[in-house]
Amino acid sequence: MDPALLKERELFKKRALSTPAVEKRKVPSSSGSGSKKKKLRPDQGGASKPNSENGSFSYRSLPGSTGYKFGVLAKIVNYMKTRHQRGDTYPLTLEEILDETKLLDIGMRQKQWLMSEALLSNPKIDATDGKYAFKPKYNLRDKKALLRLLDKHDQRGLGGILLDDIEEGLPNAQKAIKVLGDQVVFVTRPDKKKILFYNDKSCQFTMDEEFQKLWRSIPVDSMDEEKIEDYLKRQGISSMQETGPKKLAVQKRKKSASQRKRKFKVHNNHMTDILEDYSEGVAGKE
């Protein structure tokens, strides 16, 4: 390469390095600043807003909605029932309940509603001195308490007890029932629900064969359930009621207006003596 050109090139580089270059900055536009998302103030409950873009948005999950509040209440009641069934019957404060159910993100408004209204009025929660415990229909401690309750029902003529109610109130109910063995009897209703009865062994005796023949010789074909129930009431004996599911009454359909007989207005009343009726002849031809 020509030495003169190389010399000019070096001089050009020196001039370029010695000349200061100022970079022009871009002026921020108003539209750009407005496009930035402002940070939303979190709700009092501190819960994040659900994302609607991924299809998980639900109004019931909002902290301020009615569905969210009653969802929290249902979760608390179900948890208290579960811990009672496994033997943890001691009461808890609201903070302890929220900690164990992992509901620490609810706000003060929801906490106030739970303490002042929801838990106090719930029939399955017993509130005492700011603490809460599960309140079953039958509060049973062990299998002996269950056997005494069934015996009392049997003596009073109240029949048996639903297995669901026993499992709700007796911790480890299935284990206790298994230990009782033949001291209790199961009966399954038509709706598949099981009822537990006390098996009174004192009533188990051998009946004389002659008495059995007399018993079987009495006809009861003409007696229906209503007559038998009326007879028992006259004798001062109460019978079990509502042993099965209720039958819904079938409503009869009302006749529509089109099916009613239509009344036609008769015209030409002043000519009844002159006019003749040919309707019978037309019907015969058809």
C-alpha cells in the first residue's frame, strides 16, 4: 500500500479521536410513560388478584366476595370436623385455626366476620372464651359412651342412630364399632344409609312352637300400615317414623285453556222457528 495513504489514514484517526462526540438522548414520550403498569395497592386481605388470562379467574375467589367468605367458613368447619374425628377435641383460637388451615392471607374484615357472626351462629361450631371446637350431634368419647347412647335410645323406643352421626361425634368410630362386635346391629335403609341399633340380648329367647302357630294363624291381609299404626297409638305404643326417604308428591297438570269447552255465541235468535239444523246430516255423511 502507498505510504502516503497510510500516513493520511493515521492522521484521520488522530483527528477523529481528538474530536469529542456528544450522543443525543431520546426524549421520553408521554405515551410510553402511560403504558407502564402502575403498581396496584394490595387488598386489605393481602391476597393477589387472580390471573384472568390463564382462565383461572373466578369472582368467588376474590377476598371481598360472598362466595370467598363462605368458602373460608366451609373449609374451617370441615377441618374442625376432621380433627375432632381423629381425636383432637380441644378448642383452638381463630389464629390457630387459620394457621393450621393455611388461611393466613385473609383480611381483617373477614376475620371480624368469622369471630362476630359466622362461627358463633354455625350449628357445628362451639365457641367458648374466644376458642372454637367442633360440636357434633352426639358428643361421644369412647365405645362405652356409644353403647350407653344406643341402649338409652332402645329403652325409650327411639330406634337406632344414623352411622353418619356416630362417625361425626365419635373419634375413630369404625374401630370402636368393630370392638363392640355383636353388641350392636346394622340396618341399611332404602337410601343406602346405615342405622346402628343396640342389640339387647335379653330379648333373645326361644319361643314355644305352639305360640308360633297361633301367631301365624292370625290373618293380617286386610291390615295396612295406617291401620296398624292407629291400633298401636290406641294401645299407647309409638312406632318409628320416617324410616325411609320421603316420596315426592306428583303434581297434576292443569288443563290448558285450549282443552276447555268453547262456548259459542248464538246469533239470529229471532229466527229460531224458521231456521233448520242440518248438523246431524253433515256428521253422518262424514
